[in-house]
Amino acid sequence: MKTLILIAHPEIENSTTQKFFQTSLVNFENITYHPISIPINIEEEQQLLRSNDRIILQFPLFWYSAPALLKTWQDTVLSTSFINRASLKGKELGIVVTTGSAKKDFGAGNPERFTISEILRPYEAMANKAMMSYLPPLPVYQFLYMKPINQQRLLVDYQQYVTNPNFSHFNGQVSWFKKQIQKKITTQDSKNTSTLETILDTISQNQEELDDLRWNLDQIKKDDDN
Amino acid sequence: MKTLILIAHPEIENSTTQKFFQTSLVNFENITYHPISIPINIEEEQQLLRSNDRIILQFPLFWYSAPALLKTWQDTVLSTSFINRASLKGKELGIVVTTGSAKKDFGAGNPERFTISEILRPYEAMANKAMMSYLPPLPVYQFLYMKPINQQRLLVDYQQYVTNPNFSHFNGQVSWFKKQIQKKITTQDSKNTSTLETILDTISQNQEELDDLRWNLDQIKKDDDN
């Protein structure tokens, strides 16, 4: 699976969150990390879309949608003729959206009134129109206020959102973790101790995540039985 | 009531629909017709917002939201400090949205999947955040395919959307029609026959609309009684 990450951020160099996301992907292949910039080369952008399977729109939420940069991209790159040729048919559309509001502020009766799902309807409608499969969005609430452990969990969620073909199912998550560990073991240079340590550290972190996921699943099953 | 109409249209000069809307307002006062253009003067735009009571966003639906031009305007003019000073509190936010899709194409199970109300949630959330009162949007479906009689009805709906403080209630519509007729009678130059004819024609058209509205109301009452 090849993934294209389209970032729409007016000050990407100054964004700690965007740097965090980018750094988390350095050891992965088949990812094109592509900040949108003006002027837009329509042909190049359309070719990028054609040559990837999962398209991820990544942006901070400004006035309940992406920054104007993404809308400019949509209005120019996603022409009627491009869409009518079913150029995006069967591809996946994902959204990684960062927001300065807390998770608890969204939804009916809360300050932001609507859920993230509701707010992102225009993108869901776009996926529908383009015959794409709409992935559950990955919202990131108040990243800078997150505890380090939660940032690490988010990192793994994000890595899977970008690289795991089956990230929303437990089995898909398990096989993704196994694959990551095996890949790291087989590709390591045993003479390089510091690299080895990094790898072991990563394996250990992944294993913890796997245990957490199993524990969560057990809890869910217990709750279902009660 | 003072109304500001903010138009976001990349080719406003070539738009028959936008010309239709603009022409329909020539005899009304207290309306500022303001196409958004780049570069945006933030101070001027904020002053325009402050000095009006009803703000109408008018645009064609591109990818289930306004053209990038409006998003650029939102991202720059509606700064956090401007909103936090409650600059828009108590004002009304209306949306006139034109779409190339038919009315029947919107909603669950239909090609566009979501209703216009759902698609416009980001603007509703914005009104909520800015402590504005969100008016029911005025969607205009496939204007160029409309029969002349329906275009005329739309014209009156649009005039009311822009100028009638109470357009969504029947009594508010009746008093608006009366006011329009009276205004035309008192301001006419009786020596000017062609103007007089135009006025009479307009009064007659308005009267028909009023009769239609009364008839519709009777029908609704009858349906309720059954």
C-alpha cells in the first residue's frame, strides 16, 4: 500500500505537531509526505493522487475546516474531468485533523456543538463523490497539552493510520506490530550497537502497546459479558 | 436592519445567477453588496462586519463548501482577537448557496448523501462560536434550469432573505410585502408613467405571491385538521 500525506498548514515549519508526525514516519517506506504549496502544479498533484492508494489530508482545524490552502488545492486539482474519469475510485481518504479545542468540547450540548464526524461531512461527501473509501478520521486534540505517554500512543496510532492497511481492527493492528518488529530485526546491522538499542527499545515499546491493546480487548469482552 | 452580502465567487462577472441576485436588490436600501477580492483589507472587512446586523455569505458550492476565496477571508478576517471581543455577537449569519446538483440529490440514500444543512455544519459551528444567530440557509438548486416563474419566486425569497427581519414567518412575510407596496406608492413620481407601470406590475406580482402564501397556509391547516 502506498500512502500520500497532503499537509495543509500555513506555517508548517513552526508547527511542533507537524514535526512530530513527520519524524514518526522516517523508518517507513511507501509514504509520500507532501506539504501543499502555492503555486499548485495540477498535473503533478493529479499524478501523485493516481500513484497512491491511501490519501491522507492532514491539517489544523481553522473555522471547522482545513486552512484555505487545502480548499485552493481541492478547487483546482480535483477538477470535474479528473473526478469524472474515476481517477480516485477505490482509493482511501483519511483525515488527520489537529484542534486547539479539547475532545470534551465537541458534540451536542458542548461548546463546539457538533462532533468531529459532523464537522468533517464535506470531506466525507467528497470521498463519496470521488468513489473513495472514507476512513474514520484521526482527530488530535490539544497535542501540546498531551502527556508524553499519550503523545507516544498517538504516534503509534498515527503510524498505523498512515501505513497499516487494516488499522481499525485488532488483528490488523497485531499483524502490523509483528511486521514492524520482524522488519527491524532482519534489517539491523548487528555491529551497530546504538542502532540495535534503538531497535530493541522500539520493539519493547511496540510490545507494550500490543499488551495494552490485548488488555483493552479483554476489558471490552468483560464489559460485554456483564 | 443593515445587511452585508459577502460574495465568494471566482468568476462573478460571468455568473448569470449572481447577476440575477444583484439586480433583484437595486431598489432596496441598507444593503452592502460586497464581492470578496484579494488582497483582503482586514480592518475594512472587520469594520463592514461591525456596521451590519445581518451577514450573508453567498457562494456556489464547490466540493461541499464555499470556494477557497471565502476560506481565505475567514482565516484572515475572523481572527481570534476579533471574535473574542464578541464583535459579531447577536448578529445574524445567513447563507445563500447555489449548487449544480438537484434538490432531490441531497440527503441519505441519494447521490450527494448528506442534506444541505449537514454539509453547511462548519458555517453553523462558526455562527455558534461567534455568538451569531444562524438563519436557515437559502439553497438555490440548478438555477439555470429553473422555469421563469420559479426564478421569480426565488427572487422574492432572496429579497426577503436579505431585507426581511422576519422572513421565515408568514406574518413577517405579509408585513414585508405591505411595506414594499407602500414604499413604492409613496416614493413614485406620478408624472412618470413607465415608472408607475413598473410599480403596479410589481405590486400585482407581490399580491399574487401573497395570495399564494395564504393559500399554502390554508392547505397546511387543512392537512393538519385531517
